Amino acid sequence: MHIQAMYRYGMSLVAASEAFVLDCVHDVFTDLWAKRARLIIPDNIRHYLLKALKNRIMHLLERKERPTHSLDEADYEALWAEPDDLEIMEELEAASSRQQRLQQLIAQLPPRQQEALKLRFVENMDYNQIGEVLAVNQQSAKNLVFRAVEKLRGWIVLPFLIFSIFF
């Protein structure tokens, strides 16, 4: 029942071969079978399977051997080099500029979305808590945060896409 959804999800996660994703799906079911005596039935089986697939894919990708090379003396010295004042100032200015731009974009959101974002990312509240504060249900709280993040993402990404098309 869930193999097609797992396959689609796995293919969306990695630009790997079809065989790699299918092997990962197979591995998930093999692990489930091997551990069947210790497992409990989750509330949402599809969610459980998709999460298990993602974990399996990430585990295999992290485990792949990466080419390594030894550091030469110059590389080693560069690791310990302190940034100069100009580099520090440039970083601080860039961070300040990004923060100001983000604050300007957040100010353009509707007040409820601004409040939902603040509760989620500044106050670190979960969606149940946000729902209680805003007097909405959990799903509405998720929707408010999602829509706000999507708007911000669109406002941030769109200029880069337009720039890259023309240049």
C-alpha cells in the first residue's frame, strides 16, 4: 500500500539512481521484518515508513566514503588563522543587511502570520501552544506558520531567480 509513496518520496530526496531508492525501500521493510517482535504499530504508518526511508537514505549517503586528502602545511596554518578586521566588518555588515531585509519582509506579512512566526521561531512554541495563544486549532496554527514561511521564501527566492534568468 505504501511502496509507491515511499518510492516517490525517496526519489524526491536524492538524485540517486532508481535502484538506490528501491534498495532503501527494501531495506526499510527488511529491517521492519527483522525487528517485528519489538515494534509497536504507529498511529500513522505512512509517516513512520517515510521517516524510516529518509533515515535509511541519509544513513547510506553519510556512510559513503568521501575522498580525503592530507592537509599540507599552508592548509593547516589557514585553519588557525584569525580573520582580519576587514573580514569581520564585512561579515557583520552582511549579517546586519540580511537581518534588516528579513525584518522588512516580515513587516509586510499580515499581523496574525507575524505573530505566529514570532511564537514559533522566537518563542520556540510548538503548534499546540501557538494554537492556544492565537485561539485556533493546531492545524490552523501550522497553516499560519507555513503560509508565512512560504511567502517569505517566495519574496527571497524570486529576485534571485529573475537575476539568474537574465544574467
